[in-house]
Amino acid sequence: MKKTDRTILLIIAILISFGFTINFIATSLFPPTNPRTTPRVILFSIDSANPEYLTEEMMPKLFAEIMARGSKYRHALTSLAAETQLGHTSMLTGAYTNNSGMIGNGYYNTTSNTTVGVALDHNFRLAETLIEAIEPNNTIKTAFISGKWRLPPLLCQEANFVFASPITELVTGDPYPLPDGYLQKLGTPIHYADGDLVDTWCIRALIELIKQDDPDFIFCNLAWTDVFGHYSGGVGDYSGMIKRHLRELDNLFMHLFTELKAMGEYENTLFIFTSDHGMETVEKIVDIEGYLIGKGIQNHVHVEGGSGFIFLENPANTSSAVDFLQQHPDVAVVLNRSQMYQYPYCLNTWENRTGQIYISLREHVVLSLRLPGFGEIPLSQIGSHGGIALQDVIMAWMGPNITRTGYEITTIVPHVVDIVPTICNLTGWPVPGQSQGRVLNEIIG
């Protein structure tokens, strides 16, 4: 063998040995991460989304994507009263009102005789969230992105990453800083007078979050369907404002999917689309508290849009009050305490939260407010929710383990409480202790 050949072989041997050594050191010091054994889960709450919003007409691109890789239901149900705080609590705990203790956005404090318009204290809810249930497992990373400023104080506990409106900190006095490194990438969260973050910023935050920290579970609330709905009303009743917004949201989802595909993170992500409540155009405002007082029954009505919880000064008047309410032309549902357990109401939580009677008004009618010293205040936004007519919401599933694809399911009506048990069935994560929903076997079986 020539000397030059021996030299070349020696160099090759050294390079191979050197490469092996570098690889050994690298894998010893920085072992490769295990491939994802369960899909990433992104739970989208499109705030105030009526069932007709997620259709080929309103959101054609997202509809086509879901039909290609998943299934949607014609409609699903949310909890009553159909309001933001309760709907999201049921969505993240798997618990109906009777287990969560939430009755709507706020509650009537019977001790101080004052109304709390928005429940922000997480100790008020009686059910743990999915994030809280899986928190003891340090290998599972969770994130909470909320367009709605009011959701984080109630529901983001134990999340590893929280993205909240600056208004959240302003109202609560508690710090809600962006996670380290994100302010430089995203800039200050964008919001307007109502304090809710714009959907574009939330989707950008979601993309950056997956790039940087790769969470296993992400809750993402997109608030501006609700914001526009309050300005303009529900679909079919209003100007084209909601339709234009839904097309913009449709494009935002396509941008998200494109980014995930570029990262190689699209196929291994389970997407869930749902909502906390629907939206309708208000045509009439009624004063039920004054109506009962006029019948000789002293009471206080805790108002949740189209739903009301009636606290009687004398509970012995319950039967008479129910009779009068059933005669009112704008009252669609009347339940006394013994009837509140019935599905789909499931309102049989503590009496000091529900009062003695629950009512829901007919479509397009909401309750007027009464403030101490001011009497009735017959005001409402153009769009509202709360009543049983707004219990219908969107629900769709898309991604790994969704075995029934290309279907719009019309014969089964799921509930938002079914989301958490189904996620846990697919991932093996622990089910929250107060969860009451079922596994949606019709789409994963």
C-alpha cells in the first residue's frame, strides 16, 4: 500500500472516530427528546359562535379542512345561563352548573344583597379544570391564551404559559405578565375599549408559543366574534359585520394551519372548535322583577341576559310566583328548585346561588336591570345571550384519532362538558374530579 493511501485511510479512520466521539458526547449531554406519544391538543373557543357560523357559507375554508380531517356536529349545547364565565367553566372542567357552582357570568350575594356582575375569583367555582387536573404531571405543558380579559382570573390557574389582556391586571390588581421572551416577539397585546384582545394577536401568540415552548395542551379563546355580536346582533338579523369577521377568522385559521405545516406540527395536532354561548339580536327588554312586585310578590331577579334567577323575599310564595311567570307572554321556561336538576338545565347547585326560581325568556328578549336607587334600567346591547335559545353552539373535532371524518353529525347533540372527557380518553390525561360529560365515541370509536 502506498504511503499516500495509508495516510488517507488514517485520516478517514480519525474522522470516523472523531464523529462517533462527538455524537456520543452530544447524545450523552443532550439526549434526543422523545417523540410525541399523544397529540398536541388545541381547544379553540370562538366566543359567541352560533351553529350556523361554522358552515360552508360562513367559514368555507375551515369547514373544508374539518370535513377532510374530522367531523362536526350540526350543533352542540352549552350550560345555562348561556354566558361567558359559565360556558368556559363547563368547557374546561367537564362539569354542568350543578357541579361547577357557576350560574352565568356573575351571581347575587345573598349575604350582602349585592350583585357581582362577573365572577373572577377562582375559588367561587367548585370544579377543577383540565389544566389543574394534569398539573401534577410535570411532563405535560399547558397554556392559556385568552382574548376575553375576564377568563384568566377564573380559569387559568396552574397553566405553564398565560397570555392575558393588560385589562385583566388593571381590573384584578394581580400581575399577568407575558411569559419570558414573548413581549419582544409579539409586542404589547392589542385590545380596544372593551379590553378584549384582538383575534389576530391571539393567533400570533399561539404560533409563537408552539415554536418556542411546544405545549401539550393549549386553550385559546378568540373573543371578537362576541365583541362584534354585541355591536350588531346574531346571524340572520343584522348587517354584514359578523359575516365579514367570520371570513377574516377563516383566513386566520388557514394562516395558523400553514405555519403549523411548515413546522411539521400540523398532522400531530388535535383541534377542537366550540363556543361558550350563542348570540341573538335583542328586540325587547322586559322587567320581570317589577312584574312580580306588581302581583304582590317581593323579589330580586339576578339578570343573566335572557336568563333570570329569582330570589323571593318569602320562599312560601314560590308556587304563586311560578303561576304568574307561566302566564307572562315573554317567559319560555320556568323552573322551581325541585325541577332545576332536569337536563339540559342541570341548575341544581346551592340555593343561595340560584334562588328559588329560574326563568328563561323567549328568543330575542332579555331582562332589564334594576339598580338600587335607580329602579328599572331598560337597556341592552344590540346583541345579547344568556337564555335557553342561546344554548346552541358550534362543535367540531379534527386531527389524529378522529376516526369518523367527513361527516356533519345531525342525530347526536353533544354538550361542551363532553370535551374534557373525550380529550382525556384520547391522551390518557387524568379526568377532572367533578367532570360529568361523556366520551364522544361516535367520532373516535
